[in-house]
Amino acid sequence: MHNLSTSWTVSQARIWLGGALLALAIGGALYAGALRTINDDARQRFDNLAYGAQQSLTARVKSYSDLLRGLEALLRTDEHLSRKQFHDYVSGLDIARQFPAIESLNYAVYVPAGRRDAFVDAVRADDSLVTGGYPAFEIRPPGRRDGYTVLTFLEPDALVAERQGVDIGANPAIAQALAQARDSGEISASGQVIMIKGPPARVGLGMRLPVYHNGMPRSTVAERRAAYKGSVGIGFGVAQLVHSALEGSTLQPLHLTLYSTTRPAVPGTALQLAPDDRLLFNDNADLAAPTATPGQDSAYFDGLLPIEYHGGAWKAHFRVRKSELYSNFDRYLPALALVVGVAGTLLAYGYMLMLYRSRRSAIGQRMLLDTVLDSVDAYVYMKDEHLRFRYVNARMLEILGRPVEQILGRQAGELIGEELAASFHGREQQICATGVKFIGEERFVDMDGRVHHLWSVKVPMGPPGAITGLIGLSTDVTELHRLKEQADAASQAKSDFLSNMSHEIRTPMNSIIGMAHLALKSVADARQRDYLQKIFHSGQHLLGLINDILDFSKIEAGKLELEVRQFRLDTLLANISSQLGEAAAAKRLQLHFDIARDLPQRWCGDALRLEQVLLNLTSNAIKFSDHGEVFVRVRQAEEGARHAMLRFEVQDSGIGMSQEEVSQLFRSFHQADTSTTRKYGGSGLGLVISKQLAELMGGKVGVHSQPDLGSTFWFTARLDKYAGVPEDSAADGEPPLLDVIRGASILLVEDNVFSQQVGCELLEDAGAIVRVANNGREALELLAQQSYDCVLMDVQMPEMDGFEATRRIRADPLLAGLLVIAMTANAGSEDRVRCLEAGMDEFLTKPIAPMLLFQLLAKWLRRRGGIGNVAPAPASVLTAAGVRDTAVLEVAALSLTFSNDPVKMRKYAQLFLDTARDGLAEMEQALALEDLNRLADLGHRTKSSALAVGANAFAALCLALENLRRGGDLAQARALMAQTGPALARVAEQISLGFANSDTT
């Protein structure tokens, strides 16, 4: 044990010794690197300072040459410039502030020997600046020469007495420089250094620019000599030029020594000082003091840079002490790097030792993750702003079927064809233009013609307004599409199965319930009557269960649609009372209905679904209550401009529920307690269907309950406020239902013998005359032989079904106005739509409820003017002469709707126009908001009123708007809305013409 402990200690010591050595090595490297870094940074700052100073000096020299060019332009453009004009021009330049280094400006006129005397006389006579001119003016030095270059204009004025009249061309060196400048036309810089006496002593230099006569050619040397007029020059102090160039800059630590040289720089070689270079400037102001040699002192950064100067070059030696370029942080950085390096390495070393095992595990997990990511099945690509491919991954290469060199730099249209690429191109252009990413589905056809469905995410690159391209990632969801199609097919098969089963079950149920109903009317024996009542109520219970299962299936499949129609609240609650009143009375329960006094009676919504929810909740209240009362209340919860949220409550005094039981409600096939299922019965679907229907109507559902104290179930529904003509307006004092039906001739088209028997006996008991046809073909034969008031048409029949029979009836001009009511065991909303599209007027679901059948027959027979009026003639109050276009306004429908009463017809026709115009305004708002569902609802609402007054063409447009909810788009909506306004205007015109005609008759 001791040996193992000692061995472990030695091993640990070696490991940590290695760690310490590693830490020292890394710390030392960081120390050296930090030193090198701060030196490199300081060197860079020095280079920036030196370069900035070089540019400032070059710019200052250029500004002086620009000044010379300005003086040359002045003298060239004015052949007779006076001394005062030159003085005023120079005064305007503000030399002392703008060009502080300039000590003199002058203009030397070239005077040929023959014009010497005239020139002298002209200068003496120039009194533009000095009164009396310059009478003592002479050319100096005296003597006759071939030509003279005479200083004529000088600034400042103090130089005039000393330098005016000096022939600078008398000096051979200067004469040679003037001749070179004259022949070249360029600025010549004085190569001679002029020592200006101090204190302190300083160096001065000069520049001259030739002046030529204006308008004379100067392309060749000979032409320039002929046009030569003189030269302008400036003299400046080098020290002042340097100070003015570098004044106010951040070059404080920089030391400058300036040299002039006549040797041209050799390209490709480093600039060096030569023994014959002349010192021009030393920043210690002592030109006699020794100067530093480049590279002499390692404590300094230094550099030798050229300064362009006309006629030669300057060498600027910049130097600065390294320590002056270090920041406070730079001074501590090496030591800090050493400490951080040693300490950080030791910490990292120890941490690495402790996490060795976990690190190996993490590496394994990382490798696994990389493998998974590399296997992701997605297409990744990048495009530039012109939508050319810049990058594609392997999956993109595979689907495009091309090598990468054939893809990069090309647009999609060049690879897959312009027609297929158009949809991608337009969408991607929009992304680049708006900067908004795209997420959605796309369709792509590969090189083999296979269609791929892609779920794509495309994101713009770059800031808004400067998009440089986009990145796309597309996942192939073709298989998901196939599975979705299979699921849709399965869902459709399920719907078809339920529809068929509904039909097969409802047909015998129609016979069972109908026969029981008929038997109950004639049986007197108490026992038999009890049996029949049980059969009847059991059939009703089974029918309710079938309806619940169908509704639940439709809701799950998302196929249950609401039908918005106008209704009355009192009628709705009266229906509840008529259906459940007997059940409540049988249990000695009092059933009360309470509508808030300030609540309107008329609303627009799906009254059938509202009734279904209320029936569910109220029947539950009756079922679970053995005594007391059941209250059904209606209140307004919220109110908007066109909508309102109504709250319906059903309160009972039954068994109640605990909070735990309440939390389990509204679940499919579930009741609060399984024992109640056995005691009270039920499928457990009623509440969940009620909840889903309430949510479909934009509301919610809930319950408040306590054990043994009863429950209050409530739900809310969003309903449209009523505005317009009632759908089923009728005259006051309508006769009873059976009085309207009595004597009506009805053709019952039904293939099931039991349903035939039930239908016949129900209708004959109501006083109707019934004839039976076994299929659509027989029905057409009977209709050809005799007229009928109504056809009750089954849908599924042999030989010819109800749809085809109805289409043929509508195609026959003699039968087109015949009332056709569908009677089918198919209870789906799509079945109702199909019946109405085939031309049927109404839709009834088997088993047929006798009162509902009688109500529908009475309503339609009243609307058509009673029995014996299949296609009534137009009313006398609106003659054919008054209405010129029956397609716009059908007088027969208007007359039948309002019982041929001209007062009501006029009143409601005008009311229709007012409400239709309001409806159009709401439609325009819905279209502006691109709310197609709202637009369809408004179309449905307005269609009903239009049909009631016979505005068929306008109603057809409203129907087309209503059908937008089944796959319409904004373009179709806008096209339809463009027609509705003119169509309503034509209806208004026809009504105005018709009633105007009736008023005169």
C-alpha cells in the first residue's frame, strides 16, 4: 500500500511538474507574443503618423504650386495688368493665414533688348498703386543684354525698394532654370538653398512658373518661346512650411528632419540618405546641430519617406521614441500575459485532467451528432442578388442531376427550364426586394420528370435595402404528401362509410318511427299503446345517438360547416319547449325560458346548431333532475357594430357534480361518473359535441356545479345582428298548417315500401292527396300526365336517382317552377349542398319528423300562393309593361312572397334595396380586409333577401360570393364585387319602373 501511494504521489508530481513547465512555456510565449504585438502596434501607429505627415507636407507643397498656377492664369488673361490689380489679387489671397510660409510673391517680365526703354518708361508711369508711379525705376544690374527677366511686381510692398527692377536672368544658373521652365511650360523649383538670417537661421526655397501670352499656341518648344511673357515666382521658408503643414495634427511625439537631394530615386531600392543631401529642416531649430542617422537608435522607430517637390525631391526622416507610442495598457500587457498564461495554463491543465473521461464521452457524442446532421435529407443552396447559384450541397447536386461547375453562376431557368423556374424566380425576387423571408411549400420536377413537394425556408442575406442574395433550405415532403393523400382518402372512405351507414340505418328508422307514430294515432289499448310509445321513444333515442356519432365524425374531420340564416330567439326556445316539454312534465319538472327584455328577437346564425346545443344541455338537465325547476336563459355578453356575443345558460336542481367530476367533462365518450352512465344512459358525446359547436360559433362552454345542489351549464355564441327583410315574410292571420296542406296534390318519390307507407299515411292524415313513384323515371312519367303542388324526392333510388330527376324537372319549361323537397337519409352538409345545386328547393333528413314536414310544406305552399299554383303568373300590380327584364326582377316571386299585396310588395321591395345597399358596403369592407369568409357570409345573408323579392340575377351573384368559402380567391371575389353594384342598380331601376306603372293604373 505504501509503495502504491508513493508511486501515485511521484506520478502526480511528474504530471504537475509537466504542467508547470508547460505553463511557463506558454506564459513565456505569451509574454514574447505580447511584446511583439505591442511593438507591431506601435510600429503601425508610427507608420500611420509618418504617412500622415508625408501626405500633409506633399499637400502643402502642392497648394503652393496651385497658388503659382492661379497667379499665372491672372497674368496670362490680362495683357495689361497693373501693379494695383496684382496687389489687390494677392491681398485677397490672405497669404499670412492661408500660406504662412510664403515670404515673397513676384512677377518677372521678359523684356527683349529692343523693348527695354519702353518697358522702363511703362513701369515708371504705372501710378495705379503708388501716386506718381516709380520714377527711379531702373533695370539692375546695368548694362545691355540680349534680353532681361525683370522683377516688376513684388509682394509684400517692403520688397519693392530692394528687389524691383532686378534682372534675375543676369545670373547664369537662374537664366538656365528660367529657360528650362520656359521651354517645358512646367513649374521649376529652385535647387539652390537660400539661408535666411535669423534668429533663428532658416532655409528658404523658391518656385517659378512661366507665363505665356494668352491665345498664342504653346504645343512646341518654338511656340512656347514665341509666346513667352515672363514668369511668376514665390519664395517660402521651409521651416514655416513644415510647421503650417503639421500644425494642429496628432504628430506631437514625431520628430522630423528634412533633406533635399538632386539624385533621382532608384526604383526597387530603399530610400537612403546620401552624403551630399542638404539639410533643410531640423525640428530642434538648429541646422548646425548633428542629426540622427536612420536605424541608429533601437529605442526609436524611424523611417525615411520621399516628399515630391518640383524639380527635385525631399527626404523626410521621421523618428519617434518607442515608449511614447505605448499606451498604459501596452506597458502592462507583457507581464499580464505572462501571469495569465501561467495561471490559465495551470487551471486548464488541471481541468483537462479532471474532465478527461467526460471529454472522451463528449467527443463520442459529438461524432454521433455530426453523423446525424450529415444524414439530414435536405437541399441547401445560396443565391446572389441576381438569383444565380453561389453554393449547392450534395443533395442539390443529386436532384438537379448536374455537376457543380454546371450549376454555380447560373439561374434556375437555365437548369430546369424557364416555365418551371418562373414560380421560384418570382418568389425569390420578392424576397430580395422586400427582405422578408419565405416559409412554405413549393413544387419541383427533377431531371427524370418526377414531381417533388418541398417545404422551403428562404432567408434574405444582408441588411434591409442592401440584400446581397438569399439562403434556401428545402426538405422533400413528397412522401408526406403521399401519406396525406392516403389519409384524405381514408378520411373520405370513413365519411362515405358513415354516409352510407347513415342512409342504411335512417331508412328503416324512418319506417320504425313513422309506423309507431301512425300506430299511436289509432291504438286505444293501453298496453299496446305503451309498447308503441316505447318503440317510438327508443327509435328517437337511437336516432339521437346516430346524429351524435355523425356530428362527432364531421367535427373531427373538420367538415362541419355553419349555415347562417335569420331566426327568432322565441321560436328557437319554443322548439326546445315543444321537444322537451313532455319529458320535463313526465318528471314533474317546471321548464322555464327567460330572454333578456332588451335583447332583440331576430338574429342571424345557425339556429339548427344553437338548438342542438340547447337540446343537449336541457335534456341533460331534465335527465339528471328528479324534482324542482329547469331554467333556460339568454343574455347578451358582448356587443359589436355588426355582431354580438350571446350567453345561453341551462340551470337545473339535479344531482350536481364535484370539481373532480367537472374537470373530466367535455371529453369524448365520457361522463362524470360511470355509475351515472348505467343509471341515466347516454353515449358521452353530447357535451363534447356541444363544446365543439360552441367553438365553431366563436364562443366557449363551461359549467358551475356543486354536488346535490344542481348545475348550470353555459355556452356563448357570436351571432350577426339582424338587418333586412325576413326570409319567410307572410301576411297577418296565416291559416293553420294543416289547412294550408289540405287538398294539396303531392308526388312522393321513394323506393322503400315502408317509407312509402309512412309518407303516404302521414300526408293523407294531413289531408293531402298523395301519389307514389318508385324512382325518378316513374316520377317524370307521372309529372307528364298530371300537375302536382309538390314533389317529395328521395335521393338514392334505382334506375334514376333524385338528382337526375330534379335536373330534368328544372330543364322542362312546364315543370321548372314545381316545388321539389329532398327527403334523404344522407345527413351531411355536403349532401344538402348537392341537393340544392341539383335544383331542389328544400332538404329534409330521414327519419322525417311529421311537424317539420308539415311546416316546410305549409311555408312553401304559402310562398307559391297555395295549392294549384305551380308557376303563378305575375301580379297585376306589376304588369309586364312595368317590368322590362324578368331576369333582373321576377315579379312572380315578389307577388307570392307577399301574398299579392301591393302595399307590402312596395314596402318590402324598398326595404330590400336599403338593406342590400348596406350589405354591399359591408362586402366592400370585407373585400378590403381580404376576409373571404366574412364576404361569403354576407353573400349568403343578402342572397336570401334577394330571392324573397325575386331579384334572381343579383341573388346569383350573392350565391357566387357565398361559394367563395369553397376554394375561391381574391381575384374571383373582386370580379364578382365589380358586378354586384351594377346588378343592384338594375334591380332598383326595375322596381322603380314597375311601381311607377302600378301607381298610374
